[in-house]
Amino acid sequence: MHAALIAAAAEGAEHARELPFPPVVFGIGAFVGLTAMLLITFAFRSVGTRH
């Protein structure tokens, strides 16, 4: 029973899906997205003091 489970797990590990882009692209995308959100938030910093 254990041998069958180990064989099934080994087979499943061989069929791993690959990422569509290199991991660096995901990091750069996250950095750009978070920087854009920071700039949008920074643009509204003085809205409350105008009124």
C-alpha cells in the first residue's frame, strides 16, 4: 500500500506545471503594481485638508 502511494506521489511530482514567465517577471510586476498603488495613494494625501 505504501509503495503504491509513494509511486503515485513520484508520478505527480513529475507532471508539475511550469510558470508562464520567469519568476523575476512576477517580482517586477508586483513591484510596479505596488509602486503604482503607492503613487495613487500619495496623490490623495491632501484631499482632507482642503475643506
